[in-house]
Amino acid sequence: MNIAEIRKVISNMTLEEKAGLCSGADFWHTKAVERLGVPATMVSDGPHGLRKQDEKADHLGINDSIRAVCFPAASATAASFDPEMLERMGEALGESCQHEGVSVLLGPAVNIKRSPLCGRNFEYFSEDPYLTGVLAAALIRGVQSKNVGTSIKHFALNSQEHRRMSSSADCDERAIREIYFPAFEMAVREAQPWTVMCSYNRINGVYASENRWLLTDVLRKEWGFEGYVMSDWGAVADRVEGIRAGLDLEMPSSGGINDRKIVAAVKAGKLDEKLVDQCCERILKIVYRFAENAKPETPWDQEAQHLMAADMAAECMVLLKNEGSILPLNRADEIAFIGEFAEKPRFQGGGSSHINCFKTTGALEAAAGLKVTYARGYDVKADLASPEMIAEAVAAAKKAKVAVVFAGLPDSYESEGYDRTHMRIPDCQNRLIEAVAEANPRTVVVLHNGSPVEMPWIGRVAGVLEAYLGGQAVGLATVKVLFGDVNPSGHLPESFPIRLEDNPSYLFYGGEPRGSEYREGIFVGYRYYDKKKMDVLFPFGHGLSYTTFEYTGIRVSRETMKDTDTVDVTVTVKNTGKRAGKTVVQLYVGDVEGYVNAIRPVRELKAFRKVALESGETREVTFTLDKRAFATWRGEIHDWWVESGDFSLEAGDSSACLPLKAVVRVESTVELPRKYDMNSIFMDVMHDPKAAAIVSPFMQQSAAAFGNDEEKKTSEAASEAITAEMSLAMMRYMPLRSALSFSQGQISEEDMLDMIRRMNE
Ligand code: BGC
């Protein structure tokens, strides 16, 4: 149906029907208008599998949904640094939606992992906006290539669960633009999701669901979003305000209450009916896009997707530590698997993303046929490791060549709806790891968690494999990686601080009843740790391999560029080890001489590529950077702006290991508006070449009067009391008006005002 036909349908709808279309029919469906042939469509969670509920609907993952396939959660897929993989996963999800008649999959979830404590971190990708944006756009492309929509969520600043439905995320615009928006922005600009889901929280006091700046000015007018915005489930406070703001669909049903409010507001002349029409138009465009492209005959081969999920999980695993090349394990050796997660892995988080898996494969099952023994080690539910359990684990470890302890966060530790209260794994697991490592120093820990954990035993174990929440086939993947069938190639999409207290949001996270202040601003994750030169347990981007890579060269296509140009950066990398493997080439940009933009992170990820290399193979990887890679958000021009100057380009395979360095000079083509007055200080004036030329003669006069004129120095004592450098240094911060008093009449007020007028011309 084209837009004219959709408008025709809307023109035939009563006000009541139109208002009705602006909220769900039930938990998962849009409303049909039978008399006009408008079909209902279904939406379902997401994001890493299909949670289609037929009956007993709920949005918290409490009741069962159909049997489906649980792919690795976003915390894991982010570690793949592989957009092509995310696209493939999207295609598989899209096919399952087509098979099940689901028009929109509710995901991806792209909120920034601001603190390790956020209960839903497992569902989110990263602390880095660029990585998040690239991966989210890829997933969206994949799903939508099957003519199924996505709903990128939760727009925006939903980085905590604590008081999630009422709290205000109070954040400065620069951090919003540079950290919390870019993933949504990239996804919209590059992949055009069919829908966007607004978040529960307020942003600087205004609910996302009634935030016109968010939903209309930024999302639609700036970024060009064309689909419909739906509310998170129950996120609507004032529905009429929401219509004005650009919230098209309230989910789930409002039980008719808000439909009546919309009708009443239109009838009372308080709400323009055109706005209601517009919401209907946006909703119907998507309803028909799916209805006209529905392919219920699409096969859904769950067994094939299970294997696909296993391959993906293997692609995501991050080898954090591998002392003495303890991994890969040797098939001929006796290996002890210890810990209940070896048998029943934790592979997904709780809440609305919870998939009812048609099957799961744990590591123990996947290791059938290998010389693997098993000790349960701890009881997850009871949260205990009895002395007997520990003794059994120690005995198994002693007998084995290598002990592999499966540890991590139990379901109850991280879930939608509430935050973690600390960054530790259960004490019983920590005690078990310590005991096993003491019995056999050849101990490897496999971790299942959606977000960083403390590792008090890190110095006593030989290896650590971060498996994140790897989906229902995680056991297959774990065994493949442990025994070297797959060479690990995941890299951390977040920093692992040593302790929770090191995290930049620590003092303010969660906030007070009214809201949570994002006081660390742009300094989230490695942007903070790098700036503070702080030690972390494992840095952003880190990930080992069973082979080695050498970064051997970096070239830039130009040394100087305008901000309207692009620059190509070419990095050469070689596999110097004996096995084939994959590395993630990461390119970071830093402003090395900011004046106006002095407060910037040391480096920010601006490009990356995962490359597979045979042993001995060398490859060149080229990235193209444009203005955005160098820019910051400037509120005064309401735009991205680059400050002229040198920028560092650093490449390597982790934010902490960047052996290749180059510099590019970028010249800005946009001047920031400047306005001078009597209170402008000399330093700022002198930084502006035009103003500096005007003010220089005055400055000299004024310096002379201030005692900085060498000829006037009468005694050694005077020049020691205040040297030329000192007086110049002091002058830098003086307002222009002070030149009037210090010049003792040599500069008149009229001259000064005239000078300021010329500077402002
Ligand atoms: C969650 C969303 C989810 C929705 C529907 C909400 O509680 O925040 O992410 O898509 O429920 O289940």
C-alpha cells in the first residue's frame, strides 16, 4: 500500500478508531480496524532470540513463550567485534519472525554500559558508542533483510534498572550526543530500523515517552527516522503529551483509557487531530510493510540455528589470560571440569529477553568422548559450596592435568528490573576457585556473566576465558575453544575495572529518588580509565589468541586535511604464530592539542575490523575517517565541530596495546561564533588570530604598564619579584577591562570599546 492509499484509509477512520490505533490491542498486537481491512500485527521480544508468547502474556519473561533458539546475548556478540556475524544472526532471527508471523522483533538494545551494576548490561553491547552503533546497525540490516522490523531500544539513557520507570537521567548534552546517542543515530542513519522503542526513564526531567526534543527534533528531523516510535511496556505517563512529542504507539494496550483521553483532547481543541493522523500513518506504513511481505512459509530450522548459535558463541569468547599457553587443552590429557555451570551453563539473562530454548548444550555434554571428569563444586540455587563439594573438586583438580572451573553470575545476580549491588561473583565460587588453584596451579576459569566481575584470584589461576552469556549452545563453543578447535578471537567490549569503586559512575550511579546524575559526562569506561592513567584488570579491546599478531605499519593518505575531507588510514598486520587466527584491528583517535576542546578523552575508538589470517599471512587494512571521527558536540552551534590541530591515530589490538601511531592535522572549516566584551580574557582573545591582531598593540601597552617592559625594570629585585613570564602568565587570565586600569590612562575606554567592536565584526 502506498502512502496515498494509507492516507485514504486514515481519512475513512473515525477519531475513535484513530486514537485506538495509537495503542496496542493487547500485550503484543497492534489493533485491527476490521471494517476497513486494516490488519493487526504482532511484535515480540528480542533481542537475541524470539520470545513469542501466545497466551498468558507478560513483559518480564515470567510466563513461557514458544520454543525458540537463544543466540548469544549482546554482551557476548559485542565481543565478536564482527558486524557480519551480527548481520547473519539478524537474518536468522528475521526468518524465525517470518515463520511465526511476527512483524517486529523488539531489539537491538543499545544502551551504554555505564556501570558494571546495570541489571540489563547482559542485553547491551558495550561501554563504547561506536562499537555499539556498528553492531546494532548490522543486526538491524540482517533482521530487516527478511522484511521483518526491529525496534532499537531503549531510547534513551536507560543505563540503569534502579527506579527505571520514574528516574530522570540527568546528563549534559555533550555526553548525550557523544556517548548515549551515537548508537541510535548510526543505526537510524545507516540501517533505518522500522521502529524505535522509547525508554521508561525521564531525560533531564522529561519522560522519554513525551519528549518532543528526543522523538521529533533529534530522531526524526536530525537523523531522518521514518518508522514509528513505540513506548516501552508501560512507559506512557501522559498520552496526549506523547502524541504531541511524536510517540506513535503506546504498548501494551491502555485498556482504552488513553484512547479516550486522545479523543477528548482533540474534541476539546487541545490536540491537533493531524498529529493523531500522523501517528496512524507511521504505524500503518509498518503494519502494511510487514503484512504485504509476510512469508509464513519461511522455514525455521532450529537445529541448524543451534549450530549457528554455537559458532557465534565461539566467535565471541574472549581469552583474557593464558599464562604459559595453558590453553588450548590437549585431548590426550585428563581434564577436570568443575562447577555447576559446566553442566548447566548460564547463557542468558532474566526478564523480557528470556528465551524458552528448544534445547541447551552445556560444556560437560559437549565434552562427551573426551577425558573429562566432573565435580559440581557449588550449588547455584543454594549459593553454597559445601566442604564436601570443595573437597571433591580439589581431588578432581589434583588428579587432572588441567582444572577448568566454570564460574560466573547466577541468574538472580543480573536481570532486568533491578541492578546488581556489587561486582563480585558468589563468595562460594571465589572460595572454590582459590581451593582448586591451590591444588592445581594449572587452573583455568571459564566465566559466564553479562558484565564485568572482580577476580580476586586472578594472580593464582593460569587462564581465564570470558564466555559472557553465550546462548543455548554455549557449551559446544566452550569446548571447541578450550580444546583449540576454534582459536579465540573475541575482544572485550568494555573495561574490567579492578574494583567497582574505580568505575567513573561509582559515586552517582543509581542516583537519588528524583534522578541519577551522569556527572562523569563523556568519561565513560576506557575514556575515563585512560585519562586517569588508572590500572584496570583488563582493558577495553583486550583479547588473546592461540596465535600471535604483529602490527607492523601505519600509513595515512594525507597528513593534512580539511574537516570536509576524509583520510584513509592503512594498518599492516601479520600473523606471526603457528596457527590461523583472527585479530581485531582497532583504530583510536585522540586530539593532541585541543584549546577550545581541551577536555577530551585520550583516545576514542573510531574504526575496527576483524581479520582472519593464516599463519605467516600479512594483510593491509584500510579505514576511512571523516569529520565525525575528530569532532565533538558543540552546543553553541548545535552541531559537530572539529578544532583545528593535530590528531593522533593509534592502532593495535586493544586500547592498551597500540603499537602503531600516526598524526593527521585537521583544519576546521567552521568557526565557532565568538563574542567579545570587556570581560573577555586576554588568553581567549589571543587564541583567535583576527582578534589577536587587533588587541596585540593594546596588550603590549598594557603589559608595559603592568611592569613587563624590560626597559622599565629598574632593579634586579623587581625583576626577580615578577619576571616577564610571570606577568605574562598573569595577564593571560585578565579581562580586557583590566587593561584600562593598569594602563593608567594610556588606554581610553573609547579606544577599548572600539577595539572590541572591531573584534566582533
Ligand atoms: C522491556 C523491553 C521489552 C518489553 C516487552 C519491557 O519491560 O524494557 O525491553 O521489549 O518489556 O517485553
